[in-house]
Amino acid sequence: MKLKNYIGGQWQDPENGQYIQDIDPGNGELIAEVPASSTRDAERAIEAARQAYDSWRKVPAPKRGEILYTVGQILKERKHELAQKMTREMGKVYTEAAGDVQEGIDMAFYMAGEGRRSFGYTTPSELPDKFAMATRDSVGVAGIITPWNFPMAIPTWKIFPALVCGNTVVFKPASETPWLAHELVSILDQAGVPAGVVNLVFGSGSVVGETLISDPRVNLISFTGSNETGRHVAKVAGEGLKRVSLELGGKNAIIVLDDADLDLAVDGILWSAFGTTGQRCTACSRLIVQKGIYQRLEQRLAERIGQLRLGHGLDAQTDVGPLINAGAVDKVHHYVTIGQQEGARLVVGGHPANDGAYAKGHYYAPTLFADVAPTMRIATEEIFGPVLSMIAVDDLDEAVGVNNRVTYGLSSSIFTQDVNRAFRAIRDLATGIVYINAGTIGAEIHLPFGGTRGTGNGHREAGTAALDFFSEWKAVYVDYSGRLQRAQIDA
Ligand code: UN1
């Protein structure tokens, strides 16, 4: 299978004729050949989006929303098949892939509804016979750059609000998950999105991504990816005064206090740390544990982690799928080595799995470190793999301090049965998302998603917060007095 770019409503080969391979990380099978597009392909897509903008922005928002509703219906009908494709392409186990598609369905229906809301507001004028209101306006051409870990959900978080707000889109998906991006754009086309309104260009960040962030015809960039790339995006796009939203990962912690329901905490920890093989921005990679419960928790986790079954995500027996590629295995193992050098105690895991059936994929044993100091690199840097670090603390205040000391601020969680301590945690945990008696993953699409400090640049995705990013406020004054009225002077 050879994938094509989608530019101005046409499926097209890359003009340089160059392709890279899309590989199943669980068994090494070739899935597709994918365009390694050039700057010119990207520029043509930007031009197509520019051309389509003026008519799309004038399509009534409820009509734009109806198209998204159709997109949601098609996604729903195709959920099972899309989830299977996702597992093959990206590795996450089937049930989680189905959840990823479901997140896209939810976002489609939610943003379809925004077609009939997109609320602005009216407010009194300070002058007589004068009317004042604030409405939402489109921004222009949106450059959408997405990661591979949520191949359906994250593109929909960006593309659907962009569209309902009247923007046109150039979409550059991660090189690791082009197939799902291709399927999503085909569905948008099938649902009736007009030519040029959504354009898809496969290729590298350094060529296609770079063109999007630097081209003056692109008004807005929404990026999810690494902290390092995010800084570069902010710099280049900032130079062009583009509107930029960055979502850059986390070092999320679960706090377990002595009074916690231990069974519940263990389930929440396993789900958050090893779900998606730890490859979520929201994954839990730090466990901050009050001393009274530390030993019991360590024991229980060691047992349960040892029982997790590693394997291909389409195998119903599998708990934990592969990592995305060989580079990810190396990175994870590098951090495990650092952890050992730093003096952390390896409890379970700590090695790649590459014998027998694992040899063709990129597998790593779920790993637990104990006796981790909050300052160690494994406790402060994003590993993006199945590695969990246990840190001991005396009390809630110390736990909150440890949680807040890292440069990231996406998600945090606390297990406690004491309502007073839960509310103190809600007040003091400095993250964009806080969970009480649940793990760090599982954000719902109608609430704001994003984080503080190094996790981003202050924007939020999803919910109505997404509209604030994908639209411009337009303040409108209508004077029906028939005479010149001077604000601040005649009032
Ligand atoms: C991500 O990891 O980048 O809350 C997104 C969650 C999912 C989204 C994660 N709903 O874990």
C-alpha cells in the first residue's frame, strides 16, 4: 500500500517521488509506504488551505458542525476496524486503541454541537442607543502537527475545533502513524468537507513541519510533541507572530497516602504507568508514597507488574504492547541504566524483551524502581516508556512539594480517603489536570486538557477552551442613536 498526500481535494503523490516505510512495531511487518514530502508539497497544501478559507469561513457554523456530526457517525461505524489498524500501526493494545478512536467520536459530536453554540456574549454599552457584543471569528489557516501516541484522538482534538470555528487546515501527522491520519482525512472528505479545507501532507518535521511553522500564510500552529521540538516551534512561529498552542508532555505523579484504598491505588497505578506502554503524555512515571504504606505497596506492585503479559496488541492476552520503535527501546534502557547508576533500586523489569516472539518487535519489560530520590533524572525527565519510580515521603505537604518540583505540570493524582486532604491536594497540586482516587490518565474531551510550566505555553485543548484557541474574539459595537457618541467622553 502506498499512501498519498491530500491537497486541494486531490490525492497526490509527493512531487519528489520519495517514500519511507510504515512498520508494525509489534512484529516488524511493513504496513505502508508513506510520502517523504518536500517543502513544495507543503507549500501547495498551504496555498490550497488559503484559497479555501474565504468560502469555508462563511459557511454557517451549524452547517460546519453537521459535517463533523457525519464524521462522528462514520468513525462510530468504523471504530473496530480503525482500532485494529491503530494497534498494528502504533502498538497499543486493541482495547486502548478503541478508546483512542472513541475519543475522536466524542470530540466529533461535541464539536458538532459547538456549531450551534460557539457562544459569544452581549454586554451593555456605556452609551445610550448603542449595542455591544463579542463574537467568535475564524483565525485563518491552521497548521496541525501531531504525535504518534494518540493517532486518532489528538488529530481530532485539533482538526475538529479548527473546522467548526471556520479555519482551514494543513495536517502533518507523525511519521510513525500515517495510516490512521490517512483514514481520518478520507472520512472528513467522505463526510463532505469541501476541497482545500483539510489538507494532509506526510513527511518529516524538519521539512513539512518547518514549512508550516515558518510560512506566513499559516496563521496558527497547534503542536503536540516533545519539549525540545516545542521550544523550536514556539521560536520560529513566534517570530512570525503566529498563534501557537503547545502540548509538551509530563512527568506525572500519583500520590498514595497511608489511608488510601490500596487495591484501588494498585489498579490505578498499573493502568496509568503501563497502559499504552507508558507512552502517554499523561502516563504516571512517579509514585510518591507515604512511608507507612510504602513497603506494602512496593510488594503488591512488584507482584502485579511481574504478571503483566507483554505482546502484540491484537493478541487478546496482551496487557502491555510494544514501544513505538527501536530508538524508544534504547532510550528507555538508557534511562534504566541511569537510574541504576544514580542509586535507585531496581525491583522488577529493567531490560528489553527480545527473545522468541519478541525478537521482531520493540518490547521492554515493565519496570519498577524503588528508593528513588526526587532529584534523580529518572524522577524528573520524561522517559515515555514503562518505567515507574517510587519516592518515599513523610506527609501530604512533602508529597505535594515533590509533585510540583519537576519542570512539567500536566497531570497528577492522589489516593486518600480523607476528604480534607483531598481538597488540600486539589488546591496545591500545580498541574493542569488533577485526579482524586483515580490514576493520571483518562481525561474526558469536554474538559480542558493541558498543563502548567514546561508542559506547554498556557493554552488548553478540548472542551470550550479549544474554541478560545481556534477563534479570534471580535468586539462589535452598533450605534443606533444617529449621532456621534464618544466613548469615555460623552458617557
Ligand atoms: C496524551 O497522552 O498525549 O487522558 C493524550 C488521557 C487521554 C489522552 C492522552 N485521554 O490519557
